Amino acid sequence: MSERLSTKVIDQHAERLSKLAKDIWANPEMGWTETKAVGWIAEYLRSEGFDTEVGVYKMPTAIRAVWGHGHPVIGFCAEYDCLPGLSQKVSTEKDPVVEGGNGQGCGHNLLGVGCLGACIGLKAELEASGKEGTIIFYGCPGEEQLIGKGLMAREGAFAECDFTIAWHPGTTNQNTYGAMNGVEGAIFRFYGKTSHAAANPQDGRSALDALQIMNIGAEFLREHVTDDVRIHYFIMNGGLAPNIVPDFAQSKFFVRALSREACIDAFNRLLKCAEGAALMTETRVEIERLGGIYPTMQNKVLCDIMQKVRDELPDVEYTEEEIKFADEINRKQPQYQEGITEPIDYQKKPMGTYNGGASTDYGDVMHIAPSVQNADTTASSLAGGHSWMITACSGSSIGMKGMIRAAKVMAGGAYDLICSPELQAAAKKEFEEAMAGRKYVCPITDEVAWPYK
């Protein structure tokens, strides 16, 4: 097969796209504050002829950029926020740029720019062929805060799409038909009464006791939920001194599961643990809902389209320097095996069927329109997620090469979808069957605090 036009155009933009990704990497911004990334991406989109709006959906760092006309309408979901405490140089040793600073420990500098590259490649195909279709680039803030796309959806985003496409940087070139967990979160604040813990403990009502009893309830709850449910928490405040009965304590909980129904069921039972703990200790509990996200729901038809394009593309070629860089990072991991561990797991793999324990707010979008999320290698094979290793690779040429390849896969797959009404119909039928008459209900209610300060 001759090289696709979208591939050629993305290659022509590779240097410029890589510079943008490096600029975002060098200026890491936490969710809701991604002003530099948004400004740079919006400027690029405008220069390529996209009708670009910033601050859409009542969110200052959200983007909606459109090119084309008619159907199908294909949305690309980009991210660009970072993580706290993962500042890191492009180095094989842990070496932060700013001690304790932010860093792209999930590769979102690559994720957002990869989607931008895909939009540019697909636009070139549509221009050359004269085929009808609309491309929408969605700049999605605050993914690491888990509610960015839910907030956008609440204001009408994604409902205009016939299909949506996304990807995520990773350590392997393998997609899955499986799912990632949905989440429901909350902060639990217990209020009691102080007293001297030795002189007059009978006068106190310990908020920490209540919090600990709730935690015990959560631990026993684990035995009575489905196998996919995960419950995790940490104590945010447990008191001031051991001889003071604490009148305030708080914890933060996440409940995860592979279905929205299982997640909500387990979370509602957790609420009862909190209420029971407050009753037992004569304290009061306040619950701050943090919102939730849906599990992912891969569309198999779209997965297969992307896999076909992935198989057509040649493997990425790495320099000796890049291979050495990746190998030295891998050596920091205990599972490293001399002569066995591949520095970079770049080989194309067949589709898998496995579930991931992590979560993404792209799951919400996947319950609005038929959707697919690809995975592409952008890091050394043993780089741990949300780590300084990922930050280092995300600013390196290894990350840039993977990003460019991901853009080619998405653009090529989107164009093949546009060219096939039969595949479009099959993907929509699969989506309707998976939803089984259910409708997407945004899990971000009005009681969830507005994130922009």
C-alpha cells in the first residue's frame, strides 16, 4: 500500500508538533490552570484553518476547534494537564527541574499534541478527496482531576459527534477491547468535641474515632462487593496532638468498578459506613462529593479500524542513544532482567482483551458516542505510570516519535471510517447494543465544587 497522505502531512509537521509538545512539557500546568498549553495549541489550530474557540463550556482552559462540514462528525479528545511532584529533567536519574514541582508524569504533553497532529492529517485527506466530514478538536482540561470531560459533557460537549477518538501514551503498542474502571469520589469530614484525652476523655467525642470506624467499615465492605470493585482512601487530617481528643478529622475516598452501576452501589454502601460511624461516636459527618466518571467502553469496530492502520505503519526506528537511554531507565526497576528486558517495547501487538485498573474521564465520552482509545509506546518498557521516568521519556525524542506515530494511526483510522458507511453503521449498532437503551447521565452534579478559582 502506498503511503497515506495523512502520514506524509503529519511527517511534514513533525518538527513543529514536537516543539509544541516539548514546550508544554517544559511548562507543566496542573488541571484548570493550563493557560500556556491552551494558548499555544489554539494558535496552532487557527494557523491551520480551524475555527477555534477558547473558554468554551464555561471552562477557561477548554478548547473547541472545528474544520469541515457535514457528517460524520469526528471528535478528537486532547489533554494537556500535568501531575504534582513529578518534575524531572530528560535524564536517566531522578533529577527534578524544580524540587517538588509539577511534571508531565502521564505524558499529556504528547497526548494533546498527538490529537492535534491527527486533526491536521485528517484535514489534509478530506481536502484532497473532497469527502464530507467534520473534524472537532476538543481541548479537555483537568483529566488528572477526573472530572474535566464530565464538566464539558454537562455543558453539551461531545453530543454533536458521530464518533470520538483518543489515545494515551504508554509503554506498549497494544490496544484492548477491555475496560478501565469508573470512579466515584468524596471527602468525608467528621466533627466532634475536644477534651483532654487523659483528664476528662468522657467529655470528648473523637472525630478521629469516627473516621477510623468508617475505615474499618470500608475494609469489611471489600468482602461483599464484586471482584472488580476497588476502594482506596487516605487520612487528610487526624488531629493535632495525642492528648487532645480531636474534634475534626477528614479522609478522601475513591471507589472504582468496571460498571457505573457497581461503582454507585459500592459508593452508596460506603456512605452508610460514614453515617453509621458518626452515629456510633456521637459525631457529625459532612460529605463533599467530588463527582465521578464512567468506565471506558471501547467500540470494537473502531478498535479494529485503528488496528488495521497500526499494522500498516512501519515500526518506529530508534537510535542507539535512545535505546541506551531507555535501558538505563529500565535498570532502575526491580523487575529488570539483564539481556531479557527490551529497552523499548515498540513492536506492534495484536488486539488484547484485558481490563485496566486505572481510570480516565474519557469513559464519559465513550457513553455519549461510539469511541476508541488507542495506546502507543512513548516510554521505556518498564517506566512506571505517574513516575519521574514517564516525565523523562515524555520530554525525550522517544516520546516525540511515539506521539507522531499515534497521530498517524488516529488520522488514518478516522479517514478509513469516513470512507466506509458500512463501518460507520456497524460501529453505531455496536454502541446502541452496548448501551442497551441507557442514556448517559453526567455524574458531575451541581453539588460538586467548581474547580476554577
